[in-house]
Amino acid sequence: MSTPKRIFVKGNEAISRGALAAGVKCFFGYPITPQNDIPEFMSSAMFEVGGQFVQAESEVAAANMLLGAAGCGIRAMTSSSSPGMSLKQEAISYMAGSELPGVLVNVSRGGPGLGDIGPSQGDYFQSVKGGGHGDYKLLVLAPGTVQEAYDLTIKAFDLAFKYRNPVLVLADAIIGQMKEPVVPWVPENLDPNEGQDWGLQGAKDRAPRLLKSLFLDDGALAGQNQKLQAKYQAMQAEVDQELFLTEDAELVVVAFGSIGRIVKSTIRKLRGQGHKVGLVRPITLFPFPSEVLLNLAKEGKRFLTIEHNMGQMVEDVRLSIRTVADSAFHGQLPGNLPTPDDFEEPILKALEG
Amino acid sequence: MTQEIRVTNYPEVLTDRASHYCPGCHHGTAHRLVAEAITDLGLVDNTILVGSIGCSVFIYNYLTLDAIESPHGRAPAVATGVKRARPDKIVFTYQGDGDLASIGMAEIMHCANRGENITTIFVNNTVYGMTGGQMAPTTLVGQKTTTCPGGRCSENEGMPIRMTEIIASLGGVAFAERVAVNNIKNIKKARKAVTKAFEYQTKKAGFSFVEILSTCPTNWRMTPLQANKRIETEMIPYFPLGNFKDVLAKEEK
Amino acid sequence: MSSRVEFREDRCKGCLLCTEVCPTGIIQQSSRFNQKGYKVTEIAPDMMSECKGCAFCAMMCPDYAINVYTTKSAKGGEK
């Protein structure tokens, strides 16, 4: 079957197609708005490619199925939305502690609690600072377009296996539900032996392998934590961001995901009026583009962080530039759909200082 | 000329090391039955163990198998993931009564109902052992534990749950049997049941389940001999031994 | 035919479950403690000849602490 040149799909479908292109073998999901397109698409697509689909009894169960499948060193994925991601946190902590390459997708919605079924970016803390217990990090990728949702889902699998760590694709209801053109592509040279030097297969003619996160012996847990931290340090090599009109900007807007993309429209309009505004759009939320921001701060630029929450990523922006500058903050309230016009006044206000 | 032969042959997959289990705990016996079953059936090289949380969290130290640790109650979901990833392998969970019948109730029910081709060994000793003897879903009425110090009271705590009967009622289940290991006769029956459960997995018959009534002398505040006696006097009357589902037996008839 | 039982005293936890199932009742608790502080079981040397080699003790032992050996005579021994 040939790959079509261009398709017009929802972000949720793009994520699903990206996973298929990446060779995902198992998908475990559960219904929750606004990501139902993903398990629905996968429920037939997985069988067509000889994979496995399970609608689990809960998001908890789905995350634990992911743990098991990832433990066998094969590409597996689960998807959910904010409340479901809360349920998955224990399994995520276990996957991080046991060093398993599970891929998770959060099509985030408004919170806290039941919230609403519209978009928000209120899961930044949960995703980046760890909603689960213990000192661990997920690689977090934040697409801003439907094409990026496709591309970053493929990347998620590569990174998960490169670092033997769970990876999270953090989208929102806007990205998940809007339709845009996508140029699908299939990665070449997928390693057929990926994960087979540590995954569970049955201990024939070799010593048994044990995947666990329990370390009770004296010093063992300390050693494990040091090992994990070294890995998270190594992950800094994967930092990625988009810089938009920052060279001569007086004010740098920092925004991720759908907001990063919407605020571009605002910036284009204000540039047309002569205002010198630019954008840093983090694409990896962990690792965070701290160095890029610090360098811009050292050039004397001012900062305004815009997010669809009550103030989460702004803390990381402030941490990044703390010795040199500070960041103002504008939060689009969860529950209110953002438009480019919403950001005009906050940007102008920040420009005035 | 005479020749001395060794009557007792412990399977190689049963790791030769001292265990952390209490004196008189039946976990060791249950582990051995699993080891014997997968050895007799020639499955050792292709078996993956999915551990759980309880005293048996260290089962991977006692069975020389590829193994993965699960969060509390989630072993049937983890096992589903393992089996779906590796359908040609033999996958089993080994769980206690807190893990399986309390926090893990949804996972075991749905794994069984989906008819996942895995085997669950359920060790029921009517308490949460590892954490010091709290009440479990299978604690008997009147039984004293640290969280029902006056004895389990049905009005407040409900009745103990009979898991094998419930599991047997689910469509995807091929084999569900309750056994005990408190005497030789029961150990022999238990061995047969555990072997059959794994055999049914090789036949892709569906989900197989064996509940093993077991002791917890420490948390029952009994000697091992007293605890062993309790299996017969108190537990078997409420949790009857026997087969509750055997889909292949019907076909044979 | 004769049989003997070997108790791995370093593994015995003194649970006494073996004493319950021995058909000849020859297993007893010794007065010895092992390094872990458990009072280990034994068959008195002069009682060993009563052992039938059924290995019920080993079957019952949760700690695999028992090994049973049987010696058969070459001609016409019992099976």
C-alpha cells in the first residue's frame, strides 16, 4: 500500500497514523473525550497491521498493559486525556523506575477534576514535574500543528527506546480535534532487534531478565536514582524549540503547543504594526530549552509567557532566566477557547513594560 | 549391588536458596507447584512471570524466569500487555488476596472475562500478609485482623469474597479451580490443577485460574501447625475445594 | 529396600508441618537451633530404618529442606 502524498485529518488521527508509521505493535486505550478518535481509529487499524488492540477496563489498566508490553521490548502505546492521565501516574512512575519505553499521549482538557471537554494546558506540571511519585522525568513532546503531532509521535517511539524511558506526547483538544493537511511519512531503517537485548522473551539459554523498580538492599535505590538522573542529563541532547522572529525582538513570547501556534498569528499582526515581538515555542517541554531562553535574556530581551492555564510553564521560564531577567505571565483561562485577539492586549501591555 | 536413588527431585527452575517466607507459610509450596507444572510441560524456556505486590513480591528470586514487577493489583493488566506483545510465550501472574481481590478486582475480572490466554495463581490466606495482617476481601466473618480488631463484621465489612466462583462465571474463563496444600492429598490435587491450568494456556483455551488456600501463621497469631489446621477447620468450609469451570472437560465428555 | 531422609538444617524453619504428614511418625523436633534461630526437625538415627521413603515430608515442606533417598537391592527388591 503506497503512502498518500497528503491527507486531511484530525490531530488525533495524525497521532494514530504516526504511531502506525513508527511500527507500534500494541495499543491499549480507554474512552475519554477529546481523544476517542485515537482508540477508535486504532481498534481497526491495529488489526490491519497484525498488531494488538485492547480497550482496557480503565486508564489504570491500560497504562499497566503498556508497562507489560513495553517490558517485552516492543513498541506500544496508550492515549488518554487529563483525568485519565491522573489515573496512569503510578504506572508511569513504575515504567520510569523500571526503565521501560512506553509511549503515552495526553490530549489534554480543562481541569481540575472533571473540568470540561475543551482544550487547556493545565497538565504541564503533571507531565513535566511528574504526576507520579519519586524522582523521575518523562521526555515530553508538545506538538503545535497536526503535522507536528504525526512527526512527534514517530519521534516519541525512537526516543523511548533510545533512552529506555517513557515518553509523553502532550497535545490538547485543539490539536486533537482540528483537521489540517498532513504529509505522512514512514521512518526507514527501523531496527528489528530493538529492545531484544533487555526485553522479556523467556529465558532460553541465558540468564533470566528482571524488570523491576524495587531496590531494597543498602545503597541500591540510591544507585538506581543516580543512574536515572544521569540518563535525564543525557536527554538534554534532545532539547528542541522553534524560534520565530526573535533576533530583533524586544519582547519574547514563550508559549507551547496550540497556544504557541495561535500566538504566532497575534505576533504577525503586531509585527505588521511595527511592534518587535518574537516567539520561543518549546517543542520538548522536558528537556526544557533553558539555555536558549537564557541566551535571549542575556541579549536584554523581555519575556511574556502565555499559556492556557493558571501559570505552569512560566515557572520554568523564570527558572531559566532567573539570574538575568523575569517573565510576565498571561493565562488564558481554562474553559475559554483562545483566539489570536485574546493575546493582543497582554502582548502590548508587556511591550510597554 | 545396591543403588541409592534420590526420590525428591526439585525442578531446576526452582532457585536453590533460602526464602524470606515465614515458617509454615504455604508460598513455598505454591511456588514449587508452579515450578513443577512448567517443568513437566516443558515450558520453562518460554515462560514469563508477572509478579505482584505482597509477601510474594520477591517470587522472582525463587523462580529462575524472565520476570516483571507490577503495581499492586495490576498484574493481570501487565500480563495482558506481556501476552499481547508475546503471544507465543507462557505468561502467568502470582497474586495474593489483597492484590487480586481488593485493589486488583477490576483487572482480574476483565482479564478473565476477555479470556486472555494467561494463568493466574491466586494465593488466598485471608489477610494482607506483607503489611502486617490487615483485613482482606477474603477475611472470614469473625476473624480478627489489625483493621477489624473485633472480628470481621458483615454489616460493616461485608462478606468474604469467593473469587473462584466469580471467575468461573465469566465467559472467557477456561479453567477455574480452588485447591489447598494443607495435607498430602490436597497437595497432589493442587499439583494436578496447577499443571492443568498451564496446560490449558498451551492449548489457548482461555483464561486459567487456580486459587490456593494458604496459611499466614504470623498474622493469624498461630503456630504453623495451628495455622495449617485452620485451613481445614475454617477456610475449606467457606471456600470449598473443587473445580468450578473446565471447558475442555465438557468437550471430552 | 531402605530409605533415608536428609534435612537441610540451614533451610529448616522449624514449622513442623513435616511431622504432621509422616505416616510412621518418626519425624520430631530436635533440640538444635540453626544459625537463624529455628529449632530444626530431625529423624532420630535409630528411627531412620522405619522410613518408608514416601517423601510426604518433602512434599509438605514449604522450604524444600528435605531430601529423601531410597536404596533398592539389585535382585527382586520392592518397588
